[in-house]
Amino acid sequence: MTELTHQQRVDWLRLARTPNVGPVTFAQLMARFGSATTALDAVPRLARRGGGTPPEVPDRGLIEHELEMLAAFGGRMIASCEGDYPRGLAALDAPPPAISVIGHTSLLQREMIAMVGARNASALGRKLAESLASALGEAGLVVVSGMARGIDTAAHDGAMKRGTVAVVAGGVDIIYPPENRTLYDRLRAEGAVVSEMPLGEQPQARHFPRRNRIISGVARGVVVVEAAEGSGSLITARYALEQNREVFAVPGSPLDPRARGANRLIRDGATLTETADDVVAVLHPILGAGFDEPARDGLDPPSSLADSDVDRMRAAVEEALGPSPVKVDDLIRVCDASPPAVIAVLLELELAGKLTRHPGNSVSWSP
């Protein structure tokens, strides 16, 4: 792990905040160029090679101002290469390049369990979530959730004395929903609040899946309490499965639509959960061990790859792409090409704004 200098931190965040640079592209650029400073210099050329206009890189002064405001707010930015970055997130393929944290950052180094569920939760569901979170805290686990109404709020309340972390969809200084101001103040004082969004960013719909990926990523597993079909809680559970995390679900009445998602998870193999002991029994063998992640599937293009090698594959890759997501390894097979060359073409297309990345290492043409 590396501790960034101020200059390196500014360039790291400038690259992470550059349009069309998501976690996968950031990781590829760092692997190819070795530093954020060098990658920033290369981004315009790569975008033009992809057939687009270079994205507008954030001004250095803007990023320095954000870091100063974050520090004045009592927070700090932690890069994915630094030792204080959560181990579970660092093991992801690929991790969020940086997170902002306020509160007790030491909580991020402890073993965590996520708890998510319905915003319009029943009174019984909220009571169970609070009790379960309290018992999981007593068992030594930090409870992470999303500070939403309903189950999230109950989970934070139950775990507050032993340690709880909120991952939010906006900036760490934005209280959402507004009625959770008291909870937010307690989290700042007794727990922690985490986000990968810039300071002052209002939460938007597209931010919540990214937040959910962090919730599952920092934890050993996800407990779902009351979740309707198609809910954000099930998105978090899906991310957990992709990240090789455990999934737990509290069963509910088949007459309650809020229980259908959790009941389906149980049918699909999630651990039926009634008490904290059900969770601890599954997690006990892996607590303290590393995080087992899927293979990278040739994610990183080597720096020695020549532009001519990439150019030879460009037409085949572009022809194979379409509006529907296709897995990158399938794309490599269809093109009968070397993984580094295909990955490099995709990198250039994304920087040009012509490619969209999807969960499960899939890509499609941007609309």
C-alpha cells in the first residue's frame, strides 16, 4: 500500500473525476501508465483514438478546493492504493478509485456485515432489523447500510453502540433523506459516513447502484430484511454474489409484497436468517482471512502494447459490439484476438464516450 503525496492525491482524484473514467477504466489506466499524472496526459490521445472528443479533466484548483472543504468538514479522502482503504473494497475488480469518509475511519478496518431492506418497512421488520443489528454488533461486526428510511435506519440505530457505517449516494455532507438528520449527526459522532461522490453532490438515481456496490463490497455478507421484487436491496444482493460475498435473507409472509424479494433469495440459496447466530455461523470460518475475488480475466492491458496492435483489432471489436451488453471474454472469443488488444480498444472507446460498462464485466455501445 502507498501513501499518496498531496500532488499525487490531487491528480488521483482528477483522473477519478474525469468523465467516462469509471472504476474499471481507472484501474486499466493506472496499470498501463503507472501513475495518475501520466494517465491524465494520455487521456486526450486515447479518446481521440477512440473517435471522440477528449473528456474535460477537472481543474486542479477545483480538486484542491474539494479536498480543503472535505478537511474543514472533518473528513478525508482515501485512495484505493492506501492502507486505510477498506480491505473488501480494495479486493474488488475494480475498486472505487477513492472514497470520502467522515467520522471514525478506524471502523473501515474492522469486519463488516451489510444490512439492507425496504424503505417502507413494516413495524415488525424495523424492530427485527434493529435487534438483529444490535446482536451482530455484540458479535463484533460493524453493521454497514445506506442511511435510507426503514430497514437501513433501524440497522444503524441498532448497531450504533458497537459500530456502524453509512454509505451514501450523494456527498458525505449531504443528508438524505432530510428526516434522518439526527441519525446523520450520530453517525458523524459515533460511526462513519462514506461516499465516492464529490462533496456537495446531491444523490441522483444513477448513484444508488454505485452506492450499493460499496455497501456489499466492504462487507463479508449482506443481510436482506423485507425487500420487494426489483428493489435496490436485491441489487445489493446481486452485487454481493458477484463479489463472492455471503447473502442472508430474513423470511417473511408470502402475503406481504415486501417479503417476496427476500423469500426468493432464500429459494435461490441465500441463508435463511432469523437470528445473529445464523449469520455468525456462516461467517466465522472466514473472519480475519482475505477476500476471495473472481479472476480478473485479462483486465489490464500491458504498457508495451503498440498502437498498431490496437488498430488492427478496432474494426472487429466495433463490429461485434451492439446496444445489448456482451461479456468482455465473449467479445475476445468472437474477435479471435488477444485480450490486451481488445481491452485497449474498449478503453479508448469508453474514453471517447462510445462505450457503456455494465455489471458482470459486460459492455455495450453507448446510446
